[in-house]
Amino acid sequence: MMKPLGFCERCGKFEGSCKCGRGRIVINGKKRELVSKFLSGLLRHFPHSFGLKVDEEGWARLEDVERIVRERHGVGRREIELIAEFDPKGRFEIRDGRIRARYGHSIKVEVDWSEGSDIPSVLYHGTHPKNVESILKEGLRPMRRREVHLSETIGDAIEVGRRYHPNPAVLAIDAEKMLKDGLKVRKKGKVYTTDYVPPEYIKRII
């Protein structure tokens, strides 16, 4: 379960507990996880089901999102802002009264942006072992999403892969060679994305 989030007059915003012990919990871990999953779905997959307008870059008005989340889960802007700020995978971005999911969309949005050009030379991808043979032949494709998701560490890739299998396979991606060959790799929060990874850049390591 996720840790609770709160605010302290002395320590400021915190996750878990504040240093002085006087902070107030704003949202508990169970509710945080529930709202976080709903926010991900709302901004990535089904905004139109709630009448939410999302622009071509995935941005929605924070006040509109707040209204929907308040009606659905009874929490407001402070909780949303804390969830976005402390999200362990950097899923959300809030700026100028707007909010968006940084990656993972199935709806049509403009995905060709990156927070920076400092891309690790090797990235990783966790998957179900039964998928490895076809990936090594055909490469990595986005499937239901608009981008392929890659992890910075083997540990992160294993964590992602465990969504599909308790002992996932881990693939190493030669991101340095991809970039040299003109393929795009983007940094979005703590996740890296690309449109497609051809098989020649992929090697199984676990």
C-alpha cells in the first residue's frame, strides 16, 4: 500500500510522516492509491467518459479534474497536488492551472516531447516470459498505448514486469545505439519512452 501524504506547518509537505511528528495527514495510503489510479485512467484513457476536455498535449484544466475527483472520491485540489508531487513514477505534471499524465496514454495526444536529452546508454523492459520470443523477432511495440515504456534500472523493469508475471523476463535496450541511428527516446518523469524498438537493439538479460 502507498504511504499517506500530509502537510506540516514546520516541515511542509511530506510522505509517510513528517520529521517533527506534528504534521497532519491529508490523505491516507489506501485513498491515495485509489485516487491515483483513477487520475491515471481519467487523464490517460477515459477523459471523455466524464466530459473532461484534454488538449493535444494531454493537458486538462485542474479545476475540471478537481470537480470530477471530488464528485467521485470526495477529495480536492490539495490531495490531487500532493498525489502528483509525490507520485513514485512521476506520472503527473501540474503547471499553470493545468494537469496531465506525462505518459501512458491510449487516447490520441501528442507524445513527441521529452524533459531532456540526457538518456542512459542502456534502458530496460520487463515483460511476461512468454512474450520474449516474439519481441526478439519483431521488436517492442506500444500495443494498447501510444508509446513503448522503458525503465532506467533493472529493478524498475522487474517491478513493471511483475504486473504480468511473478518472475518476469528483463530485456536490455541499447538506447545509445538507437539514438545514434536516429531513433527517438524520450524522458518523461521516471519513465523513458519511444515509438518502437527494433529487435536488433534488444537483448534478454533475465
